Amino acid sequence: MNTLILGVGNPILTDDGVGIRIAEKIKEERFGLEVVETSEAGIALLDLMAGYNKLIIIDSIKTEKGRVGELYKLELEDLKPSGDFSSSHGIGIATAFKLGQRLGYSMPKFVSIYAVAVKDNTTFAEECTKEIRERIPFIARQIIEEEQP
């Protein structure tokens, strides 16, 4: 099964870059998976996602009640496609995925989304906060272990 691990985020907005940082850590471990880091979002992800059987997305999430550094595993079905542009990414991943299917893209059959609860995703800085930075190796290993067949 061909798999893509897609680390998403903005590497110059502190913890918003955690998806990219985790993807980089997974790539360092060389587990034979294709890993791509990107600051693209929404519809711009279609060309990256197409042609894979399995897609693993890693991104940040800002929660009110979650613990900083907590990892949430979601499925595409957990996200609701939207007809509007209310996401900060233009259109959300679920909407982009549905659009890709309608446009005839060969979309992945299996999609896992990992969201890391972050502390600060608005301050300009090229490093994650200490709390997030310390959890990156652990989270990378956790994702690899959960996704290995």
C-alpha cells in the first residue's frame, strides 16, 4: 500500500509548524514511508494527496480544554465538509477531499488525521514552544507505531 505522510503547518508561527516538525522527525527515522512537509492547505493539497492509497495528515489544533501536546487521532469522517470558506486554510481538508473526488482525482481510500493540541499558533517564531518541542519525538514514534501494519 503506498502511503503519504503529510506534515502541514506554518513553520514561522511557533506551534502551528508542529505538523511539519513531526513529519521531519518521521523522515529522519526512515521507515520507508513517503513524507512531505508543506505549508499549503485546502485545495492546494489535492495534487499532493492524489494517487496514494493511504494518507496520514499531521497538523496542529487549538483547543480550549485539551492539554498542550496532546495527540488526537481523527478520521476524515470526523470533519464536516463545508460549502463556505470559513477555515483559515481557505477550505477545510474534508471539503478539499470531497472536491478532489468530484473532480476525478484518485483520492486515498484510507485517511488518518493527527492533530496536536498547541499552546501558541500566532507568534512569529521558527521554533515551537518548549512544551511542544519536547513532545515531537514521542508523537512521531506514536504515529509510526499506530500506522504500521
